[in-house]
Amino acid sequence: MSTTAAPTRRGFLLGVGAIAVGFSLAGTGTAAAGTAADTTAGVAGDGTGLLRVDDPNGEENQSWLVLTEEAITVYSGKVELGTGIQTSLTQIVVEELRLGVADVKYVQGDTLLSVGQGGTTGSKSVQNGGVQLRQAAATAFAELKNRAVVALKVDPHKLEASHGVFSAKGRSVTYAELIRNGSTVLPLDPAAPLVDSRDYQVVGTSQPRVDLPGKADATFRFLHDIAPAGTLHGRVVRPPGRNSHNPVIGNLDRARAIEGFVDVVQQDRFIGVVATSQWAAARAANPATGITVTWSDGPALIPQADLPTALRDPANHYRTVVEQDDGVGPLLAAASTVVTAQYFTPFQMHGTMGASTAVADIRSEPDADTGIRATVWSGTQNVTALRGAIAGLLGLPTTAVRVIYEESSGCYGHDGVDDCAADAALLSRAVGAPVRVQWTRQDEHGWEPYGGAQAHDMAAALDKKGITAWSHLIYAPTANSRPTATNPGTLLAGALSGLLPDPLPATSVDTSGRNAPVTYDFPQRVEARLIKSFETTGPTSAAPSTPLTYRIPRTTALRSLGGFSNSFANESFFDELADAGGHDPLKLRLDSLSDKRAIAVLRAVRDAAWHDRPKGGDGTGAGLAYHQYEVVNAYVATYVEVHVDPATGQVHVDRVVVAHDCGLVINPDGLRNQIEGNVVQGISRALKEEVHYTADRITSLTWQSTTPGAAYDVIRFNEVPEIEVILIDRPDEPALGAGEPTIGTVAGAIANAVFNATGTRIRELPITPDKLRGAQQ
């Protein structure tokens, strides 16, 4: 391998027995990584004792499954975000290899060693990646079996495999012995036989999370533990508001007098300090003890109190998208009974419990072996996109930048980790040493991109049998402002440096409009009015104007994107229609569906809870909601029981029952964990969470405060209800994602339960005592 060029994706496997299979976790499952004749290829060490397979044909979208005597290794662009996908993917691999429970090493999210496979988002890692990984493992097993046939000189149909051993006619050979016979690099074989689902031994069983032992005994290495030799510490001095400009730095001499102070860095509105310790950096960035920065005020954001009206104002729209139109206009016009309602949900945070952290090491000269000049450690969901954005920010080719994923706090969407990585990169470049940036709670709450506020206008026609036509008009800002590989302006540090973000999206489909359509059988029309997040170059333009001026807080992907708000509106309105027509809300849903899997989840909650539900009207009540995630994926029905405190008006969720069908269940315990997490976060977002701001600055900067609007309230442990999960396993169906489907049903079920308990219809989140009292007046 050259000592001057970056390695290709297949290191030479000289002297190492191995079977390597190339596949794509993001694509079609095909691979062009050579053929079985490529026996000269090999595995190279990556410095950690793991192995690297490189691709001589330049197939940058290929991931690899590598078997050697010592290890089974998956090289993947998909990352473990704390959701358990590493465990599930491991189960898929060992099932096809007939290994029972075995250790699989997972090399993930390293742009030098793994590949660009898009983000780890949207509950798609098992749903998409598991399919290709299963076929890759089957391809590797077929190669092992071919070798065993030669070694044992037997008919392949007489071979049996179990726990790493092939046997036939009283003779046996281990996988290790077979692998020792030579190196083979294979393309994924889509025809390689798969284990029949009826014979699964590991898939479908609850296996312990492979990442938890190290987390339990404090040996797991989190991102926050990364500190290369000579690491310095950085703090960014933020503007007071989104649109503040013309910064002027003062008191430099005071900062320089702090022991450990290294430098102040300024690039337009991006200002940061670097020091030898976290404490010194904090003091240097504090206006009471270090530098001071004066700013000119910028334009105010749309006032928070005006959002329900402002989102509907055409002056704030740049595009209209009709997502679905079944010709309901004449049906609504001719109907004798039409019901209408309006709903609203606020800006909400990811609320990462551990604030964002990143480490960057930017060198003046490239590494002689790899050509890398910039190494960044980040908890990003997309190492490839972040690599490109940071390369542009630093003025480097992407081949000179390496981004390494390290697990940090859970995010469930695009939080502050990418922006924190860009902060570290700019500061490291300025001082020529590794820099670690640890955001404060105020940084995280005040500057992460949020889940967007949305408004909904609903209308539907009724007759004696049920709903005959349905209309949903949504008003929504973008649900995706993630970093893009071609534009450093998509990073906060890039925007503060004077660069512009990407144009606003041309469509709402499956982003801010996710789950805006329903899967009931009646005709519907779904239309989206897309909101300008910032000033653009014209009334209908999506392109940001210079200087960048925000109209509303920056918005992005928060768990389920627009699905949380859209399903809240849909399922709340469905119950309004049931009440208006005198229907049982569960029966009306069943009567409005023909999909057998949809009917099955609703019948499951009916049998488990609905028949014995509280009668309601006395401060206690029950409600339910249903949707099919992204209208084509997992099916979820959720039942909720609540009580409303008569003294405080506080809503308490007492019981939740979720029926969940995501096809083949890989790990039941892991799946239940995901569903329970959806429920807890969904309750928090339904009852408590709201971003507060004034002028152009966020005010909810802490977890707790006695000052109104200064806290971002979330659910506490003592508020977690009894949660029952009903899993409908369908081994012969594809495995669908489970990281997001349930959360969309929670708010609607709670709002419907509150109506059952109090007779008050809630159309705005969060359902606080003030909103409940206001709705009752």
C-alpha cells in the first residue's frame, strides 16, 4: 500500500485467510466488489485490531462483512445511536451463519474505514440495512459451505452446520479451518439461500444489548471521553439572538491574563476562545471574567404568540404542495354535515440530556499514509455529509477529512452534534492543535435546531355510516436542515461565518408532511403550505437572501419529523368526527379500514383495554389513536388512560397500551424498549414541551426555572405510566423500523382521553393546565 496516498477500500489480504462480502446497506443489495476469483485481495489492520476491506473497483457505496479466524466484522456507514441496532444486526448475521449467539465486531461511522451509506435516520437501519446484511451473511455461509464440501468430500445436501462447525458422516470441520484455506472477496449473491423463518434460533429472541456491558461497568468509550494528546478546550461565544450582527470584541487583555488562555478566534459572527483547560476556556468566554462582545440587534422573529395565525399567513409561504387529492371538493360541497377544526403544535427541542461534544484535530500537513489533514470525532448521524460540510468549511478536499462516529447522548433527530463538530474544527484550525468543544446547557437549548411548529386546518363530511370525505391542510416549516456534503453553510458555524444554508425544500412529502395523509379508506385531500424559515430572494423563492435573516427559529428533523404533529391533528379530528356522528371511535376506525394488519392492531388494543376502559366524564378517561407510519410501514394502535387533577388541572397519564406490527421481530426486548421510549417521549411532548422565545432569541435555556418561559420542561421518572406492549410478530413479512412509529400516536390518544375525561377538546399542544382551562372557557 502506498505511503503517500489514502488507502483504497480493500487493503491487501496478504497472508490472512478471510471471506469478505461486499454489499450496500443503503442500496439495492447488489455489489460490484469483484468475484470469487479475487483471491489475491486481503485485509489490512486499522490500528485497533480490527480489519479493513478495501474496494479495488472504487465502489464507494459498498459495505463489507468480513470473516477471519479471529473475528466476524461488519464495516458499516450506519451507526449505533443507542437504539440497539448493533444488537439486531448482529442477530441477523449470526442467524444466517448458523452460529447461535456470537460476537460480531461492528466498525461503524468512520469515513476512512466504512462507507457513505446516508444517515442513520428514519427507523431504516434494520428495515433497509438488515435485508442486505442478511443476504451478505448468507453469501458468506454459501462460500463456507462450498469449502466444507471440498474439505469433507461429501454431498452438500448431507452437510449440517451448527455453532461454527460443519459435519457429515461422523466427520467435521470448523469455520476457522475453512477460512484458513485462503482469501476470497465476493459480491453479494441475491440468490444465496436464506434460513427459513420457521427455523430461526436467534432472530426473534430477546438477546442482551451488545453495547450495554461496557456502559454498565464504565469501560465503554463515549465521545465525551475522546482526548488526543495535546488536546485544548474551546468555547464559542454565541450572539444574543438569531439575527444579531456586527460583533465587537473587547477586554482581550483580561482574557489573555487568564492562566491557560491560548487564543480568541473570530470569523465574521463566529467567535470562540481556546484554552488549555475547560475551566480556563469557560472563564475566557464569560463576559464577567474574560472577553466581552457587543452586538447590533437584528430583526425579531415572528412573535411566538402569533404563530398559529402567522403560519397560516400567505406572506410567510413560499410554496404549496398537494400531497394527495382524491377529488373530495365536490363531496365536501354536497355534504349535509361538514365538521371543521384547527390544530397547532409548537417548536420543540430534542432535549439531549448530555450536551453536544466534539473533538477536532486539524493539521497543517497531511498524514503521510492516509492523506488526512482533519480528523473529527462526532456523534453525528451522517459521517459522510458532515465530512463534506466540514471540508468545505475548512477549504479542504473531502479526501483530506476523516470523520469518526463516537456514541454520545441520544438525539432522535438532528440536534447540536454536527454544529458542535464544526465549532471544534474552526477552533482547531486556528490554533493548530486538537480542540475539544463541550457545549453548555444554554448552548444546547438555545442553538440546537428544533422540531418545527405546525398548524392544521381540518374538514370532513359525515353521513350516518361514517366519514365520506376528508381534507387536511398543513402549514409547516422544513423538517430537515441537516448538514449537506456540498454546503458548509448548513452548519451553524458556517452560517455564523457568513455562508448561506441550502434553499428550503421543494416538497413536504414524508418530511414535514409525514403522516399528513391517513390510511383510512375514505377519499382525502392533503395540501401543505411551506413556511419560510428565513428571508428569501423573492416571494416564492426558496433560496436564502444575504445576509441570512431568520423569520422563525431554525427547524430540522425531530423524532418522526412532521409525523408527530400531523398524526396528533388527524387522530384528534377523527375522534371529533366520531363524537359528532355518535360513533364509538374504535369501531369507526375499524369500519374505515380494510387493511388486515391495521385492523389487527386496533383489535389488539380493543381486547386488551378498550372494553374495560373508564366511562369518562369524571376527570378520568381513555382515548386511542392509530396510524401506519409513513403510510406504508409499521402499524401502531395506542390506548391511553388519563386522570386530570381537579386542583391543579394537570393531566396525568396512568396507563398506555401499544399494539405494534413492524413485521418480522428481530429482538422482542429491544423492540419493546424502543416502543416504551416512544411512549415516554411522546407523553413529554404532548403534555410539557415547548420552546419559548422573544424577539430573536430563545429564552427556555434551562431544565428548571421559576421564570415563565425560561425552562424547557420534560417528563420526570415519577410521571412514567404503566406501559403494556403487544407485539404482533409476522416472521414472513419484512422487518420494518420501530424507532419512530409509536410516538406519532401518543399525543392524539392523550388528547382524546382528556376529552373523554373532561368533555374539553384540546387542539393545541402541549396540554398544560393553562391550555386546558382556556379550552374549557
